Amino acid sequence: MELKVAEYSDYERIATLHAQSWKQFYSGILGAEFLEEEVHDERSAIWQTRLINPPFNQHVILLEEGGLLCGFVCAFGNHDFEKGTIIDALHIDPSYRGRGLGTQLLAEIAQWIAQYFPDNGVYLEVMKDNKQAVEFYQHLGGQCDLERLWNAPCGSQVTELVYTWPSGQALLESVQDHIKSELVTG
């Protein structure tokens, strides 16, 4: 497995994986018509925009094997004055799930956050009905600080939860503890 920072030429691969993940895990949460007909184009526009001229506080890490995109994570440093840095996206190709790649990507992004944005918190937003993601973030020590409605791109409102960590270092330590416990119980 190889880690690399995303470049503009990666936007289509990222968008495809992002759309594929949404179709799989957001079925029944987001509108069916949106997921079937629009999600790929919508995600493609998002990623093309993000990678054509990335802001200084954006960091996107890819995990590849043999040139195939296995997963990615995206964060925006100091995105929110109160909550700090947002982890905006974390997606793993379904054929690579269960191998610890999400944890590995979170460790990498947590190191970046701890280095460049050490004095603020970390947060992410997850759909309340995305049970596997909710359990994952709880297991990594995330504190659910807020429940609110998100205006989803399909036009509906979806309940989302906001999970927080006090800092990038705190997230990194939670991830490292998770990895150690997995090795022991493994």
C-alpha cells in the first residue's frame, strides 16, 4: 500500500469512489433518484473544484495498491472557529474494507492536523443512520457533541451527528490505541 497526496489528475478516481461509497452506504438515507442518476456528477464537480486550485488548509491523502485507489481522506484545517479542523470525507473501496485502511488514513490525517493545526479541535459530520460509521467514530473516542439537520444535495434534510476530538494529537492517540487493541485482540 502506498500513501500519496492527491493531485488534480486524481479527481475523477476520488469522485468515483466517493459516489460508489454513497450509493452503498447512503441507500435509504439519501434520495434514490439522486444516488442512481446524479451522485457521480455531483461528486465529480466537487472534487474537480477542490483539486484544481486547493485552498492552503485542504489536505487529501490517497491510499493506493498497484495504482488502484483503495481509499482517501480529506480534511480542512481550522475550518470552523469553534470546532477547529473538519475531516470532510473518509471512504474506503468496498473490496478493501475490514483491513484497517480507514484507521490508517485517519492516523495520517491526524498527524497532519497535529503538525499544522495543533491548537484547535477536530470534528467530523456523519449521518445518524450510517450506523457502521457512527460505531467506528465512537470506537475511536469521538464525542458526539451535536445532532442537527443537514441539507443534503438530493434536496432532503438528513439528521447528522457531529463527533469531536480535542486536538489532532488526541485523535492520533485514539487511533493508535485502537490499532494496539486490535493487535492484542486481533
